[in-house]
Amino acid sequence: MGGRAVGRSGKFSPFRSFDFDAAVFLIFAAGKFELTLAREVPADAVEAFARYSPHTNGRQPTLRQVEDLGVDVTDEMRAAYEALDVGALKVRSI
């Protein structure tokens, strides 16, 4: 979720299948590419808590639902982004 200011009712893209172990939800600050929250949520929790939307034919979790589910992996995701940035800088300097 990024690029626009949304409240806690902001919606993620819908899930139409649950053939995965866990989803990582990334929330970025509006107007910046700064990671503010990352949550790793098991597939069964997403399926249980996200409301089904007939319009999209999928379960569409909200930020409010996601921020209390699963495990906070914000620090790990920030470290991964920093490592990608460092790697990109090395490639550019070659």
C-alpha cells in the first residue's frame, strides 16, 4: 500500500486462492518510499479474517485487519531493502 494516503480501512489487493504458506504485507508512508510496517501473515489467517468481495471474487484484507495479524517483520524487510539499495549502488558503479 503506497503512493496515496489511506486510513486504516485501506484495502490490499484481493486474494483469490490460498495456495501459499504466508503473505507479507508491506505498508509504505504516503508520498515516500519509506517502509512503515511489514507483517507476515499465515494464509489461513488471511482467509479467516479478510472479507469476501463478490465484486473482485476474492478476499480483500484491510490495513486494520493486517496490522494485528501475524508477525511484525518490519526490521527484516527494512534490512532487505537496504541490502538491495547497496547492491544496486555497487552495480551502477561498475
